[in-house]
Amino acid sequence: MSGENVRGNILDKKISRRNAVGTAAKVAGSAIAGLVIGGVAGYVLKPEAPPVEKTVTTTVKPKGKFTEAPPPGAEVVIIHGFDAAYPPFTEVTPTGEAQGFDVDVIKWIANKYGWKVVPKPWDWSTIVTALVEGDIDIIASGMTHTAARAEKVWYSIPYYVYYHHLLTLKDEARSMEELLNSGEYIACQLGATSDEWAERLIKQGYRFKKLALDSYALALEAVLDRRAVAVISDSAFTGPYFKEKPDVAAKFREVGRLGGISTYAVATRPEDYWLRNMINHALRELMDSPLWNQLLDKWRLA
């Protein structure tokens, strides 16, 4: 083969390779362009996703009997639930009338607003249930503000402070520790905070038997009758009770106090916002007036 033919063949091959590379590049370019165009077209033409339905949860507060102010001119009747045997805060006289410090307070509030009050004595061990279920509208009867009760009812501002204590007869020389581990009966009022104290102490490991009675007066009598070695009471009851009955007070001694201070307040249903606010404003006004101290003196609570 001559030199010119060889150079010709080589030149032809180079041209053919360029053509091949060019052709391949065109094919590749076309393919890439197709992919890009197809992708864009697919994105543009892709159907929209259906809208997502969002569930919004709203809390609707239950509407109670006294959630809102009654219409102008409407009569407001408040059923006052109370303990019939808790002087000087609430009790029923031999003639069937309600009397006591809390009775006077609720009457004053009712007179201020023009309400009608219907006193209704109730068993103390079930009085919270009665309020929740609507049998009564308020509890004003030396009602202690406790965490357990606050899970079911809402309270007004506090209006009285007191403490719990252990009492025994003066001829009983044992200490609090010895009495709480005596294995004997210790009296308290059924359903009251003294009952809660007795249960709490037993759970803590103290060894005594609980004698729960219907009132603090009966609990004191149980100690006098030697049916119980001591009584868990509260100063809100024993203070005025001993002032009224010095002969009974002379037979008892305070062994020691239990826990810190406690407070009394008016209990209402949680949803009765309007009623509770009205009671709070009236209580504050009454406590800031000279009449408050007069009521405390009247019922030997000062």
C-alpha cells in the first residue's frame, strides 16, 4: 500500500471517530434533554395531592347552674349545705334552725346580693358528692381546703386559719409517740380532716385503731368514756368548744400538734364561676369590715 493510501485511511478513520463521537454526543444530549423535559413535564403535569383534613380539638367548659350571671330580675336561690353538728361554725338548734358563724356569713353575703338561701344539713362524709351532683350549691361549714377535695370542688378565698392536734385526758401521762403506738382506739370525726389524719398516720406505720364518729363532740365523749385513749381534733372546733364548756376543757390536755396550719373556705362546683366570684368579692368586703371581728367574738372564735 502506498504512503498516500495509508494516510488516507488514517484520515478517514479519524473523521469516522469524530462523526461517531459527535453522533454519540448528539444521542446523549437528546437523551438528557428528553429526561429533563420529561421530568419537568411530569412535575408540571403531576396531579395535586388531596388536601389534608386537620382535626382541631377545642375544650368546651361545662356550663353549671351558676356559670354565668342570671338574667336581670331573676331570683337566685342558693342551697347551703352544712354539717348539723359542727359548732360554732354550723349546727341545727333544737327548734330545727341553722345557726353558727358560717351561717351568719352566708346570710350576710345573700343579703348583700338579694339572694335567697336555703340551709340544708347534710351528712359530712358525703357532702362533697352532694355538691358535685347538684343536691346543694355551696358548702360553708368549716370546710378545709385540701388537695384531695380540690380535685372535685373549687374553693373561695380562705377566711379562717387553724391547726390539728392530739388531745387526751390530763391523767394520761403518755407521749404522742406512745399514744400513736398504743394499739388502742384514737377517736376522730368521720369524713373530716381528722379522719384523714388518722388514716395518714396509720399508713405511716403508727399502731393504733381508728374510732370514727359522727362529730367532734362525740369523739371527745369517747375519750371521756374511756372508749378511746385520745382524739384527733382541730383548734377551730376545740377552741370555742372548750370556751363554752370549761368543765370539759379542764379534763383534757394537748399532747401535740399535727402538721402545719389549715384553712377554711367556701366550696363550690368548678363550673360555677359567677357564683364563686360573687362570694369572693363579698367575703373580702366582709373581712375588711368591723363586722368580721364582731362575728368572731360572737361565736368565740377570736
